[in-house]
Amino acid sequence: MAALGFLLQHEPLTIGALSEHEGVTPPSMNRTINALVDLGYVERGTDADDRRKVVLRTTTAGASFVLETRRRRDEWLVPRLARLTADERRTLAEATVILRELGRS
């Protein structure tokens, strides 16, 4: 889901660029992309400037899947966040920063 969502926002991307962003090896990302292609969520194409380069794009089905998943997540999460106190929201925001830093290391 993370790779598909990032691809949707930044397409077209190469497998190398996507694997670098996700912090995995290109062969590992290639397996993920193969699965997404099999599901009909991603398509491979050629770069307009360099026909030897393979680029990835989401399909209409892939974009719909990402958007619907985000909608359902937000529908679940937003009311729960609204019930938090101001202190709890601050703590959650601080924890989010720490978790993002951990994810980048």
C-alpha cells in the first residue's frame, strides 16, 4: 500500500526510485511491483525521453484502490482523533515525529 500510494503521488517512477524511497532493494521492489501489476494496480511503460528506461504508473484501478483505502482509513480514524484531549494529540504528534525519524534510519 505504501509503495502504491507513493507511486500515485509521484508517478511516473522507476523501480530504482521507488525502492530507494521505500528503503528496500530493487529486486524486492520488483517483486512487489510484479504483484501490483498482476492485480491490475500498476502498469509498466517506457520513459518518453529514454525509451530504454522502464517507468511505473498506477492504473485507474490502482488509483481507485488507494483513494478508497484512504477514505475508509480516514472515516475510521478522524472521529477517534477528535475524541483525544489536546494533550493526547500533542503527544501523538510528538510520537509521529520520532517514528518518522526511526523509519528513515
